[in-house]
Amino acid sequence: MIGVSNFTRRHVDEAIGEIGEGRLATNQVERHVLLQNHVLADHCAAHGIAMTAYQPIGGGNLGDEPELNRIAAKHHATPSQIALAYLLALDCIVIPKSSSAQRQEENFRSLDIELDDGDLASLRKLDRGERRIDPPSLAPDWD
């Protein structure tokens, strides 16, 4: 099994054409509540490829979102925990970055949060396609 990073649908299709169906295990891309990448995620799911999210808490800059804060308060959680719980509910692998043991423990507690259908619908509406990492000289034409 092979893991890839920042593959667009075109890249996924080209890779499958080269190495065959069922050989790609995961596609690691920037994904968080403000950049949900549903088109790419659906494409990967159709081919049995898991999505791995880097920047799953948007670089720690999601606290200004009123709806995210409302859902966090409802669950006695932080916005970051809700952002992680949302991606986990979408069957996404998350790899949040933190050098703080306290923050790492906080991130793990997101596994215990159960979002209801209303929460999921509200969080889905936060998608603005807001990319946090997009180096012009290296980035592909994103889906």
C-alpha cells in the first residue's frame, strides 16, 4: 500500500492508471472545517482511498467561527476538538500538530465527542474553500 500527499483527482486517477486499483492507501491533504475538500474526498472514497488531514484545526485559527464556538460550548469542548471530531466523523485520519502535552491530550479528547446530525450539517456549511497552505510555486491546480 502506498500513501500520497496533495494529490488532486487527476493525480489519483493517473496513479491508479500506473499502479492499479487498490494500491493507494491514503491521500494526505490540507483539510479542516473551512476547507473540507468534499469533491476530492468523495473521489478518493470511490476508489477506497482514505483521506488524511494535515492542518485539521486550521493552524489553530478557527476560534473566530461563531458556529464552531456554539457547537463547542454545547459539547463542553474547544473549537479545535470540534474541528477534529468533525473530520473523524467523516472517516478522515487527522494529524494535528502540537508540541504541548496539554494540547495533545486535548486533541485526544476529541475522540470522545459525538456530533449529532444537526452539528454535522452546521459544520458542513462552514466550508469556504479557505486554504491555509498554498505555495504558488509548488501547488497543483487544486480540485
